[in-house]
Amino acid sequence: MGRAGRRLPALAALFYGALAALVLLGVRDVMFLYEENRCSMTYMYEYPEYQKIKLPKKTARRYPAYELYLYGEGNYAEENKNLLLTGIPVLFLPGNAGSYKQVRSLGSIALRKAEDVDFKYHFNFFSVNFNEELVALYGGSLQRQTKFVHECIKVILKLYKDREFAPSSVAIVGHSMGGLVARALLTLKNFKPELINLLITQATPHIAPVMPLDRYLTDFYTAVNNHWILKAQDLRNLTTLSVAGGFRDYQVRSGLAFLPRLSQHDSALSVVSSAVPRAWASTDHLSIVWCKELILATIRAFFDLIDENTRQITEDPKKRMSVLNHHFVRHPAKMYEENPEAFTHLTGAFNWITVKASKWTYSVYNDSDGKYFSFPLASHRKSYSHVYCENSMLVRKYFFNVWHLFIKINGFVTSFFLFLFCFLFKVVMLKLLDYPSLSHIVIQVPPAVGNKYTLGCEFFKEDSRTVQLPVTHLFSFGFSSSKILLNSTGLLYNVQLQHFNQVRMLLKKPSVYRLHIPWSYEDSITVAKVPSLAEISAKLHIAQPHSDSSLPELNIYSSPDCQYEVILKTSLLQVLGQIVRFHAGAFPVYIVSNILLTYGGQLSTLRSTGSFLKTCMTAKPYKVEPLISIVVFLQGFNWFREIWESLSLPEVDAAVLSSQDAWFPLVSLILFLFGTGIAYWSGVFFSTSLRLFSSLWLTLIRPPELQKDKLITPSRLCGMISLALVSWTTCGAFAVLIIYLQYFSLAACVVWKNSQAMNKATQSPSNSKTSAEAVNILKLTQSKLLKIAAKVPLPLSVAMLAFGRMHLYRVPHFVTFSLLLHVLCCFV
């Protein structure tokens, strides 16, 4: 072999090593490079107790592994021992491997809130014990869980029978897969939709399973989502809120937690926790059930949903959506009011001050006199389009009592909603053209004894405060950037990010900002010290819909007379992180596809040369990707789709992902290359570990000479029976682990035998032809099926990528078929 031939393995190893390194960088970005945990822990004031609810005998026999509990603490738990309940029922459903005790954060905060209102209203929190089943990995239990929850709802409502304010429905809070089980209730034939009117899900993958490992799981998802789309009109009385965890939740990406977009009704809301007012924090998959800021928002919403007449959750869908929007989308910095007063009387011995300037700032410290500031608008309408007011640098506990905004229309004064921006800001912005009858703006500033804060207002033209910044190209890799310099003279600037779809950027700027995504509730807010340099990661959870032409905005809440520089770059590391975040579930398909193509190439080489290649150089994506792209393109034509359906072929996964705006051809090529690198270095790691293990095994136990024997022997039959018993009594995975360890020991013996044969071949070259390896290769080369076995891996690889990305359970079928042909080649 020449120098060029010797260089090829080294270059291949270097190339595959670079690919594997890129994958590791992406995994690092997803699992380690995210914002710090800004959630406060929820603590119980008294010892939590879980009272087991007795189920009907028929239900208990049918579901022996499941249980229903009532949460309580202290005196409240003692009072409910006899189950004479008078509150509002809420049912908590844990998720994959979740515990029924996770209800304690909701139950404890709700109990404290009820004490604040002297138990005029209170909630009874129930929780289901699913025996911590791994339903995210095995979907066979999901239907059984759904039916058990139905039985639990009927049991819960019976507990309130003959009460004065007996409920007719149950509110449900579902964490992770528990939220999907709650949605699946509506697919049951005998389920009455009026039994639930409110559903809140926490980090629930609604769109698709994170890892589609079996058919039960994918079929369950298909049934639930199809029902919610086809029966959307029947869901108008059910209000659904989905809360995603953001980038800290690497188990369930937030894009999967958004409810399917339904144009038929507006009773569903999806938000990311980082955009929830008064929380503004990303949560991991478990902390979302105890994050104090989110739990407080949820409990406040529950109490605002109560109908004073029925003392239960209101039956008005519009009010339910209004309350949820109030607490989870746009908090107006005041308590929720169902019917706010149309007009307000400004009373009190406050001084009235007229402000005619277009810019106004007022600092308050230890002021004992209240004031009204009146802004006449007649002189500003011709010159300006908007008015904006804010307060800043405020102590948190005095936040809500600092100032309030009123508008004066035709001599009458009415209250106006503000926007709670973060704990340090309270802002409002009005477009003057939307209020042609508006004559004055009035700001009420109450006495501020011991407080220090600053108020500011300004009139401005929208065009003068809006700038556009083009996003750098995906392949710039951070070497190029877009810059803009803002010499701030006002309080607010909007930087619109052009061509921002699925491209991820790195933003650098000092000050306070909000990244606003107009097509979904996934805004993020950051408060940076001034002067400072802050790095802001602008990444999407869901792609921009094709029908939406709006631009993401970076809202800079600036300080006058300061200079701001915005630098926009594409971060290679975060691009890799987004690829891993969105498509890591498809890695097994690409890895196995590479192995199949390599296997087919090895068989072709064996057929033509009589020997195997020593390097993995036959996995080529250009043999696979064009065929899939052509099929996806042709499926856009009705005639081809009709032929496809007539053949009873499943839909190509790439087409489904494209419809979800989660796919483009370049991603498939990148994933294929990543799969090549992972497959190569996995093989290196496996062979190295096998050699090390065999060396250790041979040191401890010297195996006898391997001899040919029958396929089925008494010892092997006993082993098979033992493994079957292990699978039946424990789990199949444990039996597979035993088989894998046994394979390692057998492989160690084979390695030892091959080394012995090589030694003999070295001493006597004539003996090399008699080795078992040579005999096996000779059998393969003489097989009549070798040509077919060498050609089959390519179409199998194409089919695997076409139908296995969203259905991982199909992958073993393709591999088994290829291995079956290999076995037949040894006999035919």
C-alpha cells in the first residue's frame, strides 16, 4: 500500500472526528449553556399529607397499580379526613416517571391564598398515582391511564354530591405526559366534555413524542391531535393553557409544547415560561411544577376564575381566556377586574400640574404629597404618533402603588391598562390615532414616603424610533456581523430583525431589553447593568408561519443621552445547538442508515475483491437524500399523492416535518454527516472496549478452544427459558442487558480465538486459509444471495430515512430484514 493509501484512514478518522466534535458542541449548547435558574423554591408551611381516596371495587380491580389522593396540610388535612369537601376540585396528573406528590406546590400555595380570603373560596387538589410509569418511552399504558383518569373524575364529583355549591366539572393540571393524557380524555367514546372546563399543561409535548419508540405512542398522539383538530367546534367550552419551560428544559423542547394551531376556535393559549409576567424565567422539566413564580401565577388565575354565584370556576369561556391572558400574557400591573368601571373620579387633595413638553422626567424620593400630572394632547397630535410612559429602578414591594395612568375623553376620566414589563419597569404606550377622542393623559402619583423611583414620558414618531438590522447569513459562522449605533435621546427604541426565521444570532448590547416574537408568546426579558456588555441569545422555539410577515423586535428600554451599539452575529455553537435541540430524536435513524450503507458497501467489495475494507468509506448521503427530496416534491401533486395513497404507503416523515416548519433539505444533509461521524467513532469505541474487555476476560478466565456445536443445545435452551422468565417477572430491558453481557463474553472468546489463529498463520502461512474467518468469507462469496444482500441496504436506508425519522420503532424492521438476508447467505 502506498503513502496515499495509508493517508486515507487517517484523513477519514480526522473528518469523522470533526463531525463527532460538532455534535458534542451542539449537545453541550443544549444541555449546559442556558440561563441560570431564576425560579424560587416553593415551600410547605405545614407537613404535607396525601389522603388515599377509596375507589369503587370494579375500578380498583381493573387498575390495581393506580391510586387517587387528596392533598392537605395541617388542620385543613384533618378537617378533610371525612371527605366532606366544599371547595373547587382540581386534579393533578403527573407525567413520565412522575410522582403524585408533585401536586404539593400547587396545593400549598392555593391553601395559603385561601387563608388570605378567609376561606371564602378554596380549592381541593387531587392527584393521581400512575405508579411512575415510563409512558414517554412506552405508549402501551397511555390509554389505560386515560380511562383511569375518567373514572377518577367521576369519583371526585361524587364526593361533592348534595353539597350547596356542588361542582359539575373538574379543572385539570397535567405535567409532561399527564397533559397529553388529559387531552386524550376527549377521545373516549363515553366521556362527557362538560366534565372538564379548564386544562393547564406544564411542559407537555403536544405536537409529537420526544422519542417515538413504539407504535402505541405514535398512534396515541395521532388519535389525540386528529380529534382536537377535527372536533375543534366541540372544544369551545374547554379552555386550555400550555406552559413550556423554555431553553432550560432540554427534555421537551418548547416547540413541542405549543398546542396545534386551530383556526376554528380561540380557547387555547400557549406560552413559554420566560414570557409569563412576574415570572420571566425559563424552567427545566421538573422545576416547572415547583417554580414559585409560575405557581403563583397559576393560583392567582385559579382564584380570579371563580364565579361568585356558583363558587366554582366560571362557565364563561371568554372570561376564562381573559383571566389567562391577564396572568400569562400581558399583565396590566393591577388586580384582575371582570367589569372595570368605565369612569373614575379623581379625588384627594393632590396638586395638579400641567405638562406641555414632549419629554418629561420626574424623580421622587420621600415625597409626602400626591400629584396629578396632566398631558394635553392637542398640541402633539400633528408632530407625533405615539406616547410612551415608564417608571424605573423601583423597589419590588412598593411596585403596584407607585403610579397609575388615566385618560380623559370629552371631559370624562377613565382608567387605562398598563403593561407590567418586569419587576423594575412598568410601561404603557398609546398610538394616538387609535384614540381620536383622547384629550388628556393624567398620571396619578401617590405619596411616596421612603420610596425612590423615576417616572418618564415622551411623545415620538414611530419611524424615528424604529430601525431595521439585517441578520447575518447562517454560514458566516460569526466572522461577519451587522452593527448599528444608537445615540439615544429617548426612552424606547425598536430594532427589527430582518430575515429572522430559524436563524440564531448572538446579540451584544448594554442596558435593558425585550426580544419580542410577534407570532408566538415566547418573549424574553433581560435587565443588564449600565454600563455593561450583555450577550443575548436570540433563538426561536417555533418557526414563523408562512402567512405571517411580521418581524421580531428587540425593544431597547433606553436611557436618554446614552449611546448604544447593537452587534448582530450568527453563533455557530448555537446553530449546532438548535440542530440538536430540534432533531436529536432522529440521530438513531441516521446512524443506522450510515451503518447499513457501509454494510452494503462492504458486501459489494467482498463480492468483487473477496475481502472486506478496513475503513468506513462507503456511507454516501448523495445516494439517499435526492430520492427522498424527489418523493417529497412529487407529493405536492394530487395525482402522485393519489397513487401513493392507493399503494397504502405511509406519509413521508420529511413532508410532515415540513408542514410543521421544522424541516429543510440542508438539515437532512447535516444530520446524515453527523450520523456518519457518530457511527464511525461508536464503532471505534466499541471495538476498543471489546478488546480491553477480552484482554481482561482472558486474564481472569482462560476459555477453552471454541468448537462447532448444534444450533440448539440443552444449555442454550435453559438459557432462553431463564431469560424469558426474567423478562416476564422483571422487564425485557434487563433480559436484553444480560444477553448483551453474554455477547461480550462470547465476543471475547472469539477475539481470543482469532488472535490464536493469527499467531498460527504467522508461524505457518499455509494454516491461515483454514481459519474460521476465511471459511466464513468463502461461504459468503459463494452465496447466490450475496448480490441481492449487497444491493438491499441502499433501498432499506432510503426507506428508513423516509419513514423512520418520526417512527423510530420502524428502524429495527429494516435492520432485521438486512441481517436475515445475511444469515441466508450463509446457507444458500
